[in-house]
Amino acid sequence: MQQRFQEYVDSQGQQLRVDAQRGVLRGVKLLGLVSRNGRTYREAALSAAMSLYEGAKVNVNHPKAGPLAPRDYQDRLGAIRDVTFRAGEGLFGDLHFNPKHALAEQLAWDAQHAPEQVGLSHNVLAQTSRDGETVVVEEITKVESVDLVADPATTSGLFEQRSEESLVDQQLQEARQQIARLERQLKIAQLLAEHSLPLPVANDDQQLISPAFFQSLEEAADEKQLAALVADRAAIVRQPVVSREQRWLEDKKSRTPATAEEFAAAVRR
């Protein structure tokens, strides 16, 4: 599933090296394996995204008109270079900033003395999946922007916070998934009714439609597969139930000669 979201990252505990004269902040953490927004990132996804962050422009604050709005010239602070991936940690890089920028001196001081005062926020497009309640980022497909922001009330270090926009996006996505699940359950109920099959009863795996089988219907790849599963179960249910004794009698009858000629033929065999 393709999603756009913001991610805030901190470099607390990292050894940051500031060259204020040249305008370089080295060792900035760009993205970790687990975010404060409840997402986890595949290591392969971060490793593959190195080239997307290389050369990414860094601006001051989010654009007021939305993540894709044009940026003002005075918002441009610098760029990310020399991006690397560290196994078990995430993406790191050097923030090259304009030493003549109005905020350059403040940034250098905060990075050295109060890194909790600032943060980097990323607007990205990504392919995601779900592992229970956790959103898993399988691939970062595009880095829209990297913005320098300040929100000490919700960050714990240089560069992650829970943004209201991303929280709303996540809640909207969860609502859509819940609607899709309810629609699938309604479709299952309709198919079961068409085939005169009952709905499942909790804690009863011996019934015609057990909770486990119902779950397999919920997880069907598409409606065609769903319909086939229900039709197969209905066909099994329609088959007459024959006991072992009945099968023995039927077999015995089939092997008992009905006439003298059949008896003689059976003896000759």
C-alpha cells in the first residue's frame, strides 16, 4: 500500500561533529528502524533508500500550504550528503548548511549544546504493510522533502515527534481498513446465505463454518477465490453422510452374486 507520511528522527546519543565555519553537521541520524509514529522499517528498505536521501534539500519548517507546496528561497538551509546505512541502527548522513544563513549560528549552537531543540522531519512516499497493529515500511519510493523543525515539547533529541498530520493519516488509513474488513465480512455472510450455510459460532471448531475457516475467507486474495472457497464447503456439506456400517453393507451387496450364473462366474474367477 502506498502512503505519504512525515517522520521525525532524533540523533540523541549520537556523536555529532559540527564544523560551523564550513557549515557541516556530521553524523546526523536521518531515519531509524522504529519511529515514534508506531512504524517499523525493514533494513532492506532503508539500505535501498540511501540514494533517495543523498542530495536531498533541507528547508526550514514545513511548507504552510502542504507537503508538496513550493518552497520560499529563504527557507532553503542546505542539503544531505554522504548518506550511509548502519545495520541495526538506520540511515545517517551529513547536513551541509549555508554558514551565512540566518539560522546557521543557532543550528550549530543547538547541535552542540541543546540538540533536543531542533529536529529533521521527512515527507516521504512509501510502500507499507501491516503486522498486527504495526505499520511496516517495506520500501521508501520517494523523499518529498526534508525540513528542519523545532518542537521541543514532543521531541527527545536532534531531529522525531508525532505530527498531527501523520496521526490523522494513520487514523484515516486504519478506518479505511476497518471498512474494507466489514465489507468483506458482509460479502462472506451473503455468500454463506446463498449456499444455506450458517455463520460461525465462537469456540466451536467442529461446526460447518468454524471461526478458523471464516478467517480464511476473510484472508482470501479476492472475491473470486472467496466464492470458490464457499462453494467448495457447500459441496462438501451437500454430500450424504454414510456411516462405516452402511459402507460395509453397500460393499457387501455389491460383492454378493444375485443369480446362480453370477455365483458360478465368481467361483471361476
